[in-house]
Amino acid sequence: MKTIQFFLRAVMLSFVAITLINAQGASVEDSTGLPGDNFSLQGALEMFKQAGSPEEFEKLINTEDNNVNNIDLNGDGDIDYIRVVGKMDKEVHAFALQVPVSETENQDIAVIELEKTGEAAAMLQIIGDEDIYGERTIVEPDGGGDDDEEADDNGDGGGPRNNDNSHDGYYAPRIVVNVWLWPSVRFVYGPSYTVWVSPWKWRVYPVWWRPWRPLAWRVFHPFRLRYRSGFAVVRTHRVVHAHTLYAPARTTSATVRTRHHASVTHYRVTKSTTIKAKSGGTKVKATRKTTRGGKKRR
């Protein structure tokens, strides 16, 4: 048995090492230092796609082997449990992904917003909370095409990038993916669906869950990268009715805001150095980027 366990561990370490090499070879951006570096929005959407219900979705994002959640908001050295809190108004749904930070405070990490757009059609987006990602970060299933605005991001919701997606001036409208056939979507639009509000709270967690130690950025980031395929960071917030449902219920923590104030402020100041100018009708964008050591580069 010990031989088998040793072999499996060796295989996993080899996989991580190979992925790290590939990621470094692809000029992966350094950590932004924000809490959102440690939660994969794309991974969450992949889990929502796989899940058969919001309850199962909650279990999937909190399963260690899925490597979606690596977040520790209160700094106690353990991964935080993320509860899913649903809201519904007829054919509009919002699923807040929320961390119990203490007995008195909760903090939203992100929200999945879902709307039915036809008899057998629905669209969704996941919105990373601005207190966690430094700014509102929107991810959706990637159907191809260009967004209305260039997504000034490195493709995984983890920081800025400096490239040009103008395709020599050609603009192809983004294709919005119909998610109607996702099992979780069909479930929440079923006649017997009751809004899922996680029963778990601070220090009251399901018996199957045990917290684990957060992974270092260089170890966790390659796991995030594997979820990039099939999802895109965009600027257009198209699921507006669901956001109207969610916005009044958005939950934030003063503890989290205070603890991460410096990194969030630094990120926003760095982003504000983005220069937009128009020359001959062509938009030119220059963005300063920040490395893990705090040094700025262009």
C-alpha cells in the first residue's frame, strides 16, 4: 500500500513540475497579490457545468482535488469553505459564492448570474467581486469572437496584460454560449427546484470536508491554467437582470477589506496608470504591470 501511495504522489509531483515548466515557458504573469489569485473563476464555471445541482456545485468547488479553491481570506493558515447562496426571481437566478470569515462576517468571492433567454436557451456569467479581484472581473463560456471592449487581462482573471486583440481592425461579434443543456441549469429551471441556500456557516461545515493548507502561488497557478480552455474574460456584463437581483444582497466583510486593503489599492493604482490615447482612429493602450516583488514594468 505504501508503495502505491508513494508512486501516486510521485506521479502527481511530476505532473505539477511539468505544468510549471510549461506555464513558465508561456510567459505566465506573476501573482497580483490579490485574494482572487487563489480562486479560479473559470474552474468554478467548469464545476457548475459538471454539477447536477447547486448543492453538488458547492461540493465540487470545495473539493481539494479539483484545485478551484485555494483561498484563505482571514489568514488563519487554512483554506476557507465557500458556501453557495442562491436567489431566484422567476427565470432569473444568482448564486453567490460566499466565505464565512468569522461568526459575524461573510465575504462574497464571486456570483454566478443566470438568465433564461428562450424556450430552450440560457446564458450565464461569473462575476469576481471587486474586493477580491481588485475590480469586477467577468468570465463566461467562450463561444468565440471579440468582446465589445478589449479584456485587459491575462486570460485567467488574475491580472492585467498588455497586448492587442484588435485583429488588424477586424471585429467579430462575440458568440454567447447557450448553457441550457448544462445539468445544473436544467435542474434550477425544473418545476420542483427550491432555491439552494447553503446551510453551512462559520465552523459548521459538512462532515466530508476538512480544510487544507493553501498552496504557494507557483504551485496553484498551473492548476488554474488548466481551466482556461473554454472560458473567456470579458468586459461586457450581459446578464443584467440577474445582477439586479444579486446587487442588493452582495455581502462584504470589513475584516477582509482591511486585511487586503494594501494589495487591492496597489492593484487599482497600477491599473489606473493605463494610458488610453487615440491616434488616427486607432486606440493605443500602454499598461504598467506589477511583478511579485512590487517592481513595475511595461
